[in-house]
Amino acid sequence: MSTSKPPLVICLGNVVADHVFRVEEVPQPPAKAQAKGYRLNVGGMAANAAIAVTRLGGRAAFWGRVGDDPNAGLLMDGLKDEGIDLTGMKQVTGARSPVSAVLVDRYGERAIMGYRGDGLGTDPSWLPLEMLDEAKAVLCDPRWPEGAHVLLEEAEKRDIPTVLDGERSETRLLLDLVPRVRYAIFSVSGLTNYGSGARAPEALRKAVSEGVTRMAAVTRGEKSTLWIMRGEEKIRETPVFRVEARDTTGAGDVFHGAFALAMAEGMEMEAAIRFSSAAGALRARDGATAHRKELEAFLQENAAIPRENAGT
Ligand SMILES: Nc1ncnc2c1ncn2[C@@H]1O[C@H](COP(=O)(O)OP(=O)(O)OP(=O)(O)O)[C@@H](O)[C@H]1O
Ligand SMILES: [Mg+2]
């Protein structure tokens, strides 16, 4: 048995109680309808990424805030059950946790009503920064910029790889966060926000021209991932895996968690993107986050994806 512990990845940002109702169709008001099914999911970008890290064989810590409402307990239990370290998770007295109602119809189409929470505060001074002594990678989403600033600055000082989930946000927030991370990985809408509508190649080139950013990428669902390294002009393209997608919710979050773990493990860039794409594809296929063994088997089965399969 190896004596070395799995690498620790700190994921800072959002956690949301997703109350998911399966319905025939999303009703138009005024209406009262029966749901065919119900489940509570731990959602939120950084929280989903932390779950991906532990399932894929790393150790994860989630840093963020919840309220002291019933959803908070459900969220903390959900993360604890996955084996995630909650030293950096704060229950804020009198605050309310982020929550969403998700209605999924018979075609898998969804209507989401999200609530960002209330009274969670922005002060990051209580974060357990000493945990960085052990961390091998750090991931932030854009939902708690004050926390991200502190964590990213400390990580950079210690030469720890940093990853941003560049998800849909205000342009000014992304302009502020991107130069602070080594690896900025956007969703399509996040990159549009960051580049104020510029085309993807132009926006990616801008991202790697500033701050400490060494690589910028955009994930595009079932289309290939585009990425660029600092100092290079060429936009690279990595194909995605072909799966029959059942539920793509959280595929991006899982991609980011897998990527942060890959950086923590010292994986080389092309391999890291493949690894993360496989994690995203399995999530889209199964509607659940895969474990490492399953992912390794999937990668082996799909070892030879021809370059020409790269969708455009
Ligand atoms: N239908 C799919 N088939 C194969 N792979 C997929 C599919 N959807 C997602 N993936 C994988 O997951 C990655 C991330 O997905 P996507 O670009 O949709 O993230 P996103 O827009 O951030 O979505 P979200 O944040 O809601 O999860 C993709 O780059 C791809 O590798
Ligand atoms: Mg996303």
C-alpha cells in the first residue's frame, strides 16, 4: 500500500440545495400539478466539483457559506457523506442558503428557479488558509469573489495550481478573477460574458495575455473543447466523448473538479482535458458523477477517438 495520501483540492464557491421535481410538463400558471418524482441534490459549481474530486480519488475540501435554515443541514450532510472536508464551510447565523426548484419534464428539458441565498456575507477573514500547506490544487467559481481573492492570492504565493470555473457572471467579475488563476475554463456563456461578446478565439487569447493565466479553455457541451496556452497563437481543439446524454446538469462542474484533480496529480495538459471530458461525458450520460475506476475503464474503451471527430 502506498503511504502517500491522495492530493487535496480546495474548492471555493457555491453550494445549492437543488430540489428536483420530475413532471410531465412544466405547468403554466395558474396551475397545480403532481410531480412524478422528487429528489434533493447537492448542487452548485464548487460543491459539485468537490464531489467529483473525492469520487475520482482525490481529497476535497469545500469552502463556502450556508445559512442556518433546514437546507443548510441537508447540504452539509450531503457533502459530509461524500467525505468532503468542511473546515472551511461556515454556517452563518440568521442567513438563508442558496436553493433552487428544478422542474424536469418528460423530455428532460428543465425550468430552474434559483435563489442565491440571503445574509451570507462576503467577509473571507475566517477562511482556514493554513490548509493550503497541504493543498495540491485550488478551484474557485465566481459566486464568492472576496473568498476567491484571498484563496487565489495565497495559492499563487505557494505555487499551487489554480482553476476558475468561468461560468456565466457579470463581465466585471470575470475580468477581475481570470487574471488571478493559472487555468481559466469557461462555459460558452461565461466566455461570452468575459469577452463582452467577442468570438471565442479572441476572448481566449485575451485571457492568456494577462495576469498569471497559463491556459484558457471553453467547454461547449457536446462540441469539442477549445483551448490555448500562453505564448501561443494556435487554438487547440480536444474532441469530446460521444455518449447518449440523459441529464447534462453539472457536467461542467464535474469537468472542472476533474481538471483541478488532474492538475493536483501533475497531469500534462492534453491528458488533463481528456480526463476531464470523460468525467463530464459520464456525468451527462448517467446524470451522476463517476468514480475513478469507471472513468479509467471508459478512457480505455474510448482510447482512440479520431481527431476528425472533433465537432466544430
Ligand atoms: N452531451 C454531452 N456529450 C458528451 N460530453 C458532454 C456532453 N455534455 C457535456 N459534456 C462534457 O462535459 C463538459 C462540460 O459541459 P458543458 O460545456 O455543457 O458545461 P457547462 O456549460 O458549464 O454546463 P453546467 O455548468 O450546467 O454543467 C464538455 O466539455 C464535455 O466534455
Ligand atoms: Mg458550468
